[in-house]
Amino acid sequence: MTHLTTDELVDAIDGVLDPARRSHLDTCAPCREQLTDLGQVLADAHAVAVPEPSPLFWQHLSSRVRQAVAAEPAAAGGWRDWLRWPVLAPLAALTLIVMALAIALPRPVPATGPGRSAQVDTDTTLPDSFAIVAELVGDLDWDTAASAGLTITPGAADRAVLDLTASEQQELTRLLQAELTRAKS
């Protein structure tokens, strides 16, 4: 069993200690010694005569307290510290920057508009595999395509071209040049 805590020693002096803990006190010499020491300290404190303060002490107490409070520096970190220019100016600037970025950043614009269908052309000139996919997809509306991640974001074509290998880029260049010459004639 553990020794008595300080609170339990005070309870023992006051005579309100739990009976189970009281049995520990009866068998534990160190706890009895601490209880005796504490009782002696309390007896010594009661034996000291404390003089009564002068009658002027109570009359002047409130004015002394008021003067001491007025002399203390103001506590920092209150909500009023947030209402000062050194704090508000940077917060306002940061708010303006965030708003400007929110307005200036491009947003993806749906090609067919919300609620409209993106019709898939099942032209016979498509390879058979594309024709099968087009037939499976059927009429796909814009919202469903966007939620499935099938929409094109700005810059996606540029990123796709940059991801091509050197030989793929050469083949793309050749195909584009062939299409441009065909379109001119």
C-alpha cells in the first residue's frame, strides 16, 4: 500500500481520514512521523501571536490596492491588440492578395455548358475500338463526364505534348505538318 498523501495527512489531523487509510497510518512508521511533524507545525503556528493591524490599515487598503493596480503595466495579448494598425495592415493586405488570386486564376470552362450533352460522334471513320467505346458511352452529359474526370482542363494538351518522348514528338510534328499542307491545298 502507498504512503499517505499530503491531503490525507491533513485529513488525519482533522479526524476525517478514510478508515482503510487510517489502518495504514497505524502500521506505517514514516507516515506517523510525518503526521507528528505536521501536527507540531500546526501547533507552532497556533502558538504565534499575530498582532492586529492598525485601524488605518483597513481604511487605506482599497486606495493602496487601486494605486498598485494602476502602476502595473497593461497585460499583452488581449483582443484589443488585434485592432492595432501593425496587425490589421498586413491582414488586410493578405486578404486583398487572396481575393485577387481568386478572381485572377482561370477556371475550367465546360465546352458544352452545364446540363448539355456532349455528343460522341460514332463516325465510321473511327477505328473499331473507338467506335465500340463511343457506342458504350452514348449520350454523356457534362456533369457526369466532369465527375468521372473526363473533362479537359486548360493546359492539358500542353502537358500531354511535354510528356511525349522525342520520337513521339517527331511523329506529332510530322502529322501536324502533313495536316497543314493538306488543309492549304
